[in-house]
Amino acid sequence: MRIDEKTVAELRKLGVDVRQGISLADETSLGIGGTTHELLLERYETIPDVMRLLDARKIPHRFLGGGTNVLIADGELPWVVLHLPKAKPGMRVEGNTAYVDASADLGGMVTFCAKHDLGGMEGLIGVPGSVGGALRMNAGAYGTQIGPLVREVELYRASKGEIETLRGADIHFDYRHTSFAPDDVMLRVTLELASKPYREILAGIRVCNEKRRASQPLNQKSAGCIFKNPPGGSAGRMIDELQLKGHRVGDAMVSDRHANFFVNTGHASCSDMMKLIDDVRERVHGAFGVELENEVIFWQN
């Protein structure tokens, strides 16, 4: 997607750093993705103006957070990508309340709060990505989910073209699903956390990290779990029972450490990964009668 020079100049007046021809393969944990213009926002407050300008110029756009749970098409993409301000994202605590920018690293937030003796998020320490992405997907691991901790979310609501604040009680958090609209953009979150000695939090973090190191391909390019677990079941266990670890399409492969992690072993294309995902889904359906639902998000042309 290309932007004319006049629009680039107007975006820069709004504090947007426009970078041309960026490969999104370098911006995602899977190492897959085509090229487009990247718009780096300087301030949250300018988002409505930036969005109005893009809409007026009929420039399709998407927000990209940490890039850890997304599979993006190859080639030149028909939309530009926006990033929230990333320079020193804000994090502060007052009593048992934490105020965090959505662009902050999720693990960094857990560690920051731990150092202020605020716990309850230990299971999230190794979940990759941004706080905003964690909010959208209600990220969770080892019995912890972020949703129950949320008290307020400040977001840009595209349907209104405005920034507004939602109370946690007005947001529906479910397993890997929330009531946010697809084009809502999380900006900041307020969390209510439990007081807990740093030493105890650190011990819990170490246990979770050891479990991850023992079972997940942390040193390979992946997007975390590809499929959601079906009710009462485990996607990874079913894939494992079909002996599909190591099964591959091109450089896209089912991890030999965790069957619900698919990895890019070299230069996998989006097409390779999608064919692998579809093949595994069909095999699981044929063997178990279960239709696996994607956890990874697809951004296609």
C-alpha cells in the first residue's frame, strides 16, 4: 500500500513517523508477512485525527501490536500498519492499582508490578506480545487470565471515531475472546492486583518459566498456540495423538516440542503455514469429530 507525499506530510504534522516498504516478517514472531508502509504514532491523543485523515484519503489500515499472535499475507499488502507509541510505555502503580499503556510488553508489565509487590499475574510472564494484545484475546496461561484483573480500559472506538473508557464490568471476557469490536484499539488499562511479597511472586514466575522451557519451542519462530482448546479438551493432545509433531508444509512445521505450536523453520510463506493449519484441522476433525477454532489471527489481502 502506497501513500502520496501530500498525505505523508499531513501525517507528519500529526506526529506520525511514516516508514516506507517495511517487511512485516520482521515485525512478527512467526517471521511471516508482506511489505507495506508503517505509521508510528507519537501520541495517543492524535489517533482520532490520524484515523479521520486515513479514512478521508481512503487508505485501508490496521493496528499491529506485538505481532505475536498474527499470520500475515505475503507480498505487497493493500493496507498500512499503525503502531501505538512504543518509546517507554507508561506503567505506574498506586496502592493495588496498576495503570499501563497498551503498547507495553506483557512480561515487562508483570515484572514491573511484581517489583511493587503486586501479584496474581505470574502465569502471564512468558506470554509474548503487548498488553493491548493480551486484552483483546484475554490472554491466559497456567490458570491465570488477564480479564478478571481489568477495572478500566481506555480505547479508540472506530465506530464512533472517539477515545472512550470502558469499565471492566462492562467488558465480557471469555476463553480467548472478548466483547471488544474488531476495530477497537486498546490504549491503556487499569488493573486491580493482589498484594504479594516480591519473593513469592518471583518463585511463581520461575515455576512458570521452567514449565515453558520444558514444553515450548521458545527458540523458534512461532505465534504461540495455533488453535484454541475445545471445551473439555486439548488441541495439542489431539494433534500429538495423531503423531503430527514434525509434520510440515515447506518450512512451516508442527513443533516437535508442543503440538499446538507451529513454527517457521526457515523461510515459510503465509501460504505454507495456512496449508499446514488447514491440513491439521482436517485430520483432527476426521479422527475426533472436533472442529478446531483458530487462536492465531489471519490478516489476508
